[in-house]
Amino acid sequence: MTYEFILSEKKGRVGLITLNRPKQMNALNAKVMQEMAAALYAFDADEGVGCILITGNDKAFAAGADIAAMKDYSYMDAYKSDYITRDWEHLRKIRKPVIAAVAGYALGGGCELTMMCDLAIAAENAKFGQPEINLGIMPGSGGTQRLPRFTSKAIAMDLCLTARMLDAQEALRAGLVSRVVPVDTLMEQALAMAEKIAGYSLPVVMMIKESINRAYETSLAEGVLFERRVFHSQFALEDQKEGMAAFVEKRKPTFKHR
Ligand code: CAA
């Protein structure tokens, strides 16, 4: 399938989505989000894909929601069209891991998109921020909720109330990204990370994602109980038998993703 504002391709067992509106710094309009959703659902349904990677270009991962597209919205336009919820929340339904590979600006909705992914790897030139306050609005795609959970209340307040940007090293220290790499190696390293994940047993990978995400949505006791039940269920997997047999027999496991 060909898209107008994204590129979608398979690299081995990795589904790669590249935001492709470079002249607008990959500003996120409805079409971009609808195309991204279509590509995400296609990769999620594809047995040959084990991990999904979302990236932009060297200058911008995404500079936020498309300001030109929304500047004349009325309250009724936003409310009736369920702006953000309708086109942006699909990412939350994807069951395979989604990695954000961020170079350049990840601002507003771009920073929020990063946080909706399961993990993020940043290039040294990455800049993260929630500058919506400059526009007379607040973050509207989960920024006020995910930033304090992922970083801290103080950092969330700082970014949202002053529009300050975090550079890549600050984002690493704050817990927003898990790795920082040189710009020219970002894709190589992000793909290597995605390929590694995609090489493991797919049901186990999906269960780990589901369990870690539980940590954000429930109490510790409930989360641990959820983890324990999912862990017990893994003894029904062929891949558990293969993985442990391979360890005992001192060979590499061959996972069948079931
Ligand atoms: N929406 C629409 N167009 C955008 C855009 C956005 N979010 N960000 C950049 N662009 C466009 C610019 O209008 C410009 O277009 P023209 O060439 O036609 O003039 C082009 O991309 C290049 O941008 P700049 O000339 O501004 O490039 P720069 O290098 O000087 O600055 C930047 C880069 C710091 C990212 C700056 O463009 C900027 O501040 N962008 C807006 C960032 C922002 O406020 N994001 C939040 C959006 S609101 C939101 O996301 C709400 C939400 O929570 C969902």
C-alpha cells in the first residue's frame, strides 16, 4: 500500500513507518495519523512482523499537531470530531512493541507520540518539549498525563509551563528515552534493537509489553498479580519448551512464535 505522508516497509521481521512530511517538520494532521494507524494495524496483523519502528528524519521526528490545520477550529469542531481521540489513539491498541527512533524535534504531539510508543531511542540532536503554551493551548494528546508518569511532576510542569526543551541527554536522564546514539547511527541502532526484539518469541514479547503497560494503569499488587498469571500461562508455550531445552542443550533456540 502506498501512502501520501508516511512510508511503510518491512525490513526482515521489523515493520518500519517513516513520517514523511519533511517540509512541515512532519506536523501531524488527520491524514498522517490515519495513514499511520493503517500501517500499524497492518503490521500488527502480519505474522511476519515482530516489532514496529516509527521514525522521522534528521531534523524532525514530528514538530507536533498541525497548527495550520487546527488554527480555525471551534470548540464544536474539536468536540464533535473527537479531535485527537479519533485518529491518534490507535497506537494504544497495537499489541506488538512499537519503538520511536527520534532525531531532531519531538515537540507537542511529536513528544506525545514518542511517549505513546513502548520505548524510545534518541539521536544526540533530539529535542523533546511540550511548547503548546506558546500557542495559547495545553498538550492535548496525553502530555500532561504521560510526562509526569514517565519523568517527574517537576519536569512535566517545567516543560508544559515554560515550553523549555529537553536535549537528548536530559531526556535520557529524565527517563523519556532508553538510549542516546549519534545521529548517523540512529537507524542502524534502532533497527538492530527492533530486530533483536523481533527475534524473540512473539507471544512472550507481547505479554511483556502488556504486563509492563499494566504498571501504568493499576496498583502494584494488581500489576504483580497480572504478571504472575501471564507468567504461569507461558508454560503452555512451545517457545518456552524450546527456549529452556536450548539453554540446557547449550544451543541457540529456534522460536516458532507460539
Ligand atoms: N504545524 C504545522 N506546521 C509546522 C509545525 C506544526 N506543528 N511545525 C513546523 N511547521 C512548519 C512551519 O510552519 C514551516 O512551514 P513554512 O516553511 O511553510 O513556513 C516549516 O514547518 C519549517 O518550520 P520553521 O521554519 O519554523 O523551522 P525552524 O527550524 O525555524 O523551527 C520548530 C522548527 C522549532 C520545530 C518550529 O517550527 C516550531 O516551533 N514548530 C511548532 C512546534 C509546536 O508548537 N508544536 C506543538 C503543536 S500543538 C500540539 O501538538 C497539540 C497537541 O498536544 C496534540
